Amino acid sequence: MTSTATWQTLFINVNIATMDDGSNSYGAINNGALAIADGKIAWIGEQSNLPAFDKSAVDVIDGQGKWITPGLIDCHTHIVYGSHRANEFEMRLQGASYEEIANSGGGIVSTVKATRAASAEELYVSAHKRLSALHNEGVTSLEIKSGYGLDLETEIKMLKVAKRLEENTPVTVRKTFLGAHAVPVEYKDNADAYINLVCEQMIPEIAKQNLADAVDVFCEGIGFSIEQTEAVFKAAKQYGLPVKVHAEQLSDLGGSELAAKYSALSSDHVEFLSEQGVKAMSAANMTAVLLPGAFYFLRETKLPPIELLRAHNVPMAIASDANPGSSPINSIQLMLNMACTLFRLTPSEALAGVTCHAAKALGIDGVVGRLEVGLDADIVLWDIEQPAQLCYQFGVNPLAALYKQGKKVK
Ligand code: NIG
Ligand code: FE
């Protein structure tokens, strides 16, 4: 005897990009149906196979041939910060490089000054606007990093703003502690002492207050060395926090390989990643997070090793890297386009980059990122005829409806 299913919402007449395998076919189901019960996906498949269901209880939505995808995931952002860096943008237009500006006291540390001076309320209001811009484009989960405080008090202030954003919006927020983002002015010429502070005081306190889901390091010539990065990874592991790294953005220090030794979730940027680094990431089951916005905005020319990543089956996520210096871009739809135009990803790879692979980069791939029975019903309904349109056009938002854990929020 078969029982009758009880669902709250049922989409019919939809095409579904399940993203269940991250392959080149979007895991597509044509003429599909998808049912939601208790905030989770309860049934998915071809409409012709729909089982019996209790018609009195369910809200049936006729999708009229539109497409459904998982809620989008922006797995690398720095959206909590004070002020802006338009002045540095102008300096770069006059010929100064990102590294020159950083080395002469601008760059990240100038945002640190503004972020320390800002109240939590001011940070919340400006970050809320950025989060809303991403959410309007279909983002239902995102990561927010700290790293513009570089002292315990301000790092905690930033992480608490990220927490408040999660509490007050229908968006899942993963919080990452990025104390090792730059050397603060009070530790100028004494980066090792600052790293000690990060390891011995900041990580223990942030872990104690349960304010971070992961720990990140900017491993770079203008950031931290391999040895300093490793010290932070060790401290994070001691407190049970997973690690990730900003690496191989401007040069190849081997940060991704080091991260692989610590079973990192991801290595991000990776333009200068070597084949050895790719192999290490593959063996450690890491995700490569590609950031086309920073590549574009800094007018980089060295492309990430896409062919090698494909050849070694390293999942590629795509994120906005939204931040005031290298990517003041709060648009996931533009990232989909740039992943294809700048990095030559296929539209299916790009969409996997903001769904299943982004979920893996955040360690939440058992919860969101694919449309599969039992996962959260984070769902976008798009007014498009084929999924490639999400990557092809930019500036007209095709979002028709958005559901977070089964609830319609747009
Ligand atoms: O991901 N690389 C380090 N962090 C940021 C830039 C931060 C900034 O310039 O304010 C990034 O590109
Ligand atoms: Fe970043």
C-alpha cells in the first residue's frame, strides 16, 4: 500500500537544473515537478512520475515552463567594512598598482582604519545593502569574512555584524575569521608578533564565542608567508575550525599546497597555482574558488589554470569576492558572466560554481547547493528558456521567485 504524500508547495511545469552532478548538463530535468515539505525538498522528478499527493494541503505553482535552480551561493565575500576605496581606484587609473598602494600604507589597512572607526550599526547598514543586492539576484547563502579589524575588538565587531545579518535576513551566512588579512600599523615590521596575537588570543576567543565557521589567511607577498600561514592553520585546527586560504593571487608561494596539508575547504583566487598545487588540492578534496571580479577589477592577465583544474577534477566554485579594494562588485549574476567570458568556463560549470561547488567550498554541501530530496528547499524560479541565459545576459534580472527553506521570500 502506498501512502499519500503531504506537501506544502508543489511546482509543476518547470524545468529543473538540479546541479546534482556538477556536470555539463546542469543535472537537468525537463517537464519536471518539485515538492516541498517542512522546508525541505520532498520530491523531485519528471512530472509524469508524480506520486499521489494530498491536494487539499498543497499550494500548487504552475511554473509555465520556467527554470528552477538551487538558491545561489556566494562562497567568498568581504561585505562588512567601513567607507570605500574610490581614491585608490583613481590612483590605479593613473598607473599605481594594487601592490604599490598596499606597500605605501593604503589598501587593506586603509579600510581597517575606517572599519575600526565605524559603529556596528553603520557596518550593519552598509553590509545589509550589499547582502540585499546579492539576495535580489538569487543568493540564499553566502560567506562573510572578517579581516578589516586586525584587532580582537574590531574583528569581533565584524563577525557579530555578520551574525546579525543572518538573524535578520532569509540568507544563510557562514562567518570566516580572516585576522591574518594584513599586518596592522601597530605591528608594522613585526608581522610575526601579529601572527602570535592571531593564534594565541584572537582564534581562542573567537572560537570560545562561536563566532566563526572557518579561518582564512591571505598568503601572499603583500600578505603572510608560508610559515605564518601555517602557524594560523595550526591554531585553527587546535580549536576545531576548518581552514581556507587566499593564495596564488599575485604570485606562487605554495599556499594552496600548504592548505592541502591541513585539509582546507578551499584555496581562493589561484591565478598563479602550479600543477603541483592543483594535484595537492585534488588529493585533499579541496575546492578552487575562482574570483573573476578581482581578476577583472585589478586588470590581471594571468588566468587561473582552468584546464589543469578540470583535468585533476578539482571542483571550481565562483564567488564575488565583494570587497572595497579588489572587487567592489556585489553581483553574482555578473560573476556568472565573467566566469564564462574571462575564464572560459562553460555556463554549466559557472552555474555549478555558484551552487554545488560553492556549497562544498563552505562545507555545507549536505544541506544546500543541489536540488535533491532531503536538502533545504532553497530555490530560485527563473524566467528563462535555458540555463545558459543566466550567464549570457547581465543587467536584466530574470529572477521570478525565491524560496528560502521552503518559504517564499521574493
Ligand atoms: O580577496 N586578497 C585579499 N583580500 C581581498 C582584497 C581586500 C582588499 O583589497 O580590501 C581579496 O582580493
Ligand atoms: Fe577575498
